Amino acid sequence: EELFELPKWLKEAGYKATANLAITGNSGTGKSSLNNAIRGLRPREDGAAAVGVKETTLDPEGYPFMAPGDARVEMKLWDLPGAGTPRFPLSSYIRNMGIRFFDLVVVVASQRFTETDLELMDELRANGVHFVAVRSKVDIEVRNADHDSGMSPNQV
């Protein structure tokens, strides 16, 4: 097992002073849109994560976030670049993004989970990092299934 150090960018962001939740997955899966939705923001609103149809998130960006409920824990919701692209190959992504150091990771996939998603989840599981897997853009899949084969939403 390789030992990875806490990335400098995460250390400088005050990693130890807050709970850290990361949103990761392949490029183009809607990670930044999910980040905005969790924080109750629409694209282009002040404080919203940038969204786009091409590789948009090029640096990890932490957004302040207060967990709901009585405890009101201060958190940072991290919007990470997409994994498995030429700019962010999976071979260095896990180390460079410090994926092992987050308190919770959301792995976002659209259409279906890929080898990249599964490797990320294996890494998280092996290091005892809590994670959830989320499938995004389901509305598009339902619409396509109806258009392509006449399937109802319940059949998809």
C-alpha cells in the first residue's frame, strides 16, 4: 500500500479546522451542479460552483457549508475536478486530490458506473473513508428510454 501525504492545497485550506466532504467522479457527471444543489444555489448565482459542458472544474474548490439540523457543523463541500481525464488521470488523481483524507466522499456517475468510479470506491473502502454513490442525470435516461423504446419511467 502506498502512503500518501495530505496534499498541500488541502492543508492550506484549513483541513483540520472543519469537516470535509468531497464530490468526485468522472468529468461531465454533474458534480458541480450537485454541489450547487446541496447548497441551494443555481448556476451563476454568487458563490455557485462553475458549471459547463466541457471540463470546467480545474482546481479543487472548497465551499463553506453548514450541515442542517441541531448540531450545525461547519463543513467544506469540495468540488473536485473530474477523474480519469488526460488532465487528471486516475493513476495520479487519488494522490493529488487527497481522496483518502476526506470525512465523506460522494462519487457521482451519470448513465452507469465506470471503472474509474469503481476504482475510486475501492480506494475509499480500503482506507475506511465513508462514501455514497450517486447516479445523476436520471431524468435524461428516462427521457431517452421513452424516446428510444417507449419505456415508461417505472420500466427504466
